[in-house]
Amino acid sequence: MQDEIWRPCPDFEDTYEVSSLGRVRNRATGHIKATHVTTSGHPRVELNDKSTVHFRSVGVLVARAFADVLGVCPKGQSIRYRIKGDASLSSIHFGAANVPTGVALTKRGRVIGGDF
């Protein structure tokens, strides 16, 4: 099992942390936030900022917090999950929105098969 690494949560650095295993916790209390899976299979978390509630994709938070590991999402691509509903760092990769998960693309966006 991989070690869990915690980093400040993008846009909520003072309040929350996000982990390499796709978990979000409150920095002050250490409480792990509950995630909810959307109908499309993407984990989402509810974050509070003063009196405002924000819903954020856990995969997006992980990708932004660990951009030095994953790199920046290329233009025209989106965050994809190797395992549906798994927002851990090892499951996230980038791909065209209309290409099934686990399919590799050439630089011009052609499907070549395989896994990233």
C-alpha cells in the first residue's frame, strides 16, 4: 500500500488538505470529509469557506495539489480516472473527454489503445 501524502487543498489552503489517496480533511480538526459520488461516478466533496458552501471534484483537487507529479492538464483534455470513482493520485490521468478511460492518445489526439 502506498503512503498517504497530504498537501494544502487548492483554493482552501488555510482550511483543508487533500491527500494522494483522494481524501480531504479539515486542517484544524483532522476530520476526514465525506465524499459523495455523482451519477457520472466522480467523487465530490463539500467544502465550507466562511458562510459559503462549495462543491468540488476530489479528482480536480488532487490533480491541482499534485500538479508537480501529474503535470498540467493539456488543453482540450480533462481529468480521467483509471478506476471509476477512485480519485487517488495513482488513478488520475488526463485524456480527451470523449475517449474511454484507459485509452492512450497520440499527440494529435488519435486513439492508439493501451493504458497511460
